Amino acid sequence: MTAAPSDWDSPQVQAGVRLLADVRAEISRADAKAAVLVGVLGLTSGVLAVTPAARGHRTPPPAAAPLWWAGAGCLIVSLFALLLAVVPRHGSTRWEPGRPLTYFGDVRRAVRTGELTAALTATGRDPLGALLLALTESSRITARKNAWIRTGLIAFAGAAVLLPCSLLLA
């Protein structure tokens, strides 16, 4: 049995489809931002690592060492946070027979259990339920990615202040 056309054309389902497209686009933008920031972080780290060596310094002087090490720590935190932002995330819920399919992991599980046809039928019967599950998971993923990007930017800003200050004291 398939879903009635009115189920797929309902205002709720259409609004859900638009929201899901927006959330998935935001996930892509978050990944792109984080990837660019990782590149900038690598470039900045390289410049900051070479600068003391170019000035003949192997280690920072005692007055500048705390600033330098704090800045280096901020760079490491920033790198890990931005890498965590680009790590692929998948739904936290496990698909089981009777539930609608919401993303590719659900399809893989349905294929492994031999339930793909039944799962597609269940998804077709309740498109709004499937959209609600997909929106919930995608929104969670987006929020996590943006939180890691925010953490990475804050740590990078700390490094951008601390490292040059340590060079001024050197």
C-alpha cells in the first residue's frame, strides 16, 4: 500500500521537506567553514612556528614562555575542535523494522536485515513521521558542528593574541 497523494502534499510535509533541505544545506556550510578554518589554522601555525626560528630563538625566553605555551595550547584545542566539526556524523538512533527510513544508515540496516521494501512502505505511509525523525537528527548534527566551530574559533582567537604577544616579549 502506498501513501495517499494528500499525505505527501500536506502543508506539514511540504514545510518539513523545506526545513530538512535548509538543515542539510547548513550542515554542508558548517563543513565548508570548518575545512577552510583548518586550512587557515595550518597556515597560521606554520608562520608562527617559523618566526621564532627565523629570529634565532629556539625556545621562548622565561618571560614569554607562558604566553607562548598558552598560545600553542589554544592552537591545539582549535585544531581538534575544527577537526571534530568536520568529522562525519550519523544518526544517533538505530533503525529497526517498523520505523521509517531517514538517512543512508537506515537504508543500509534495512538492506542487511532484508527489510528494505517493508521500510520503504512504512516511510511512504508516514512521511511526516520520517521527516520529523530526519529533522531532529539533522538539527542535532548541525548544532554539534556549529558548537565545535565556535569552540575552534574562540581557541584560535586566543592563540592569535597570545602567540604574537609572546613574540613581542621575546
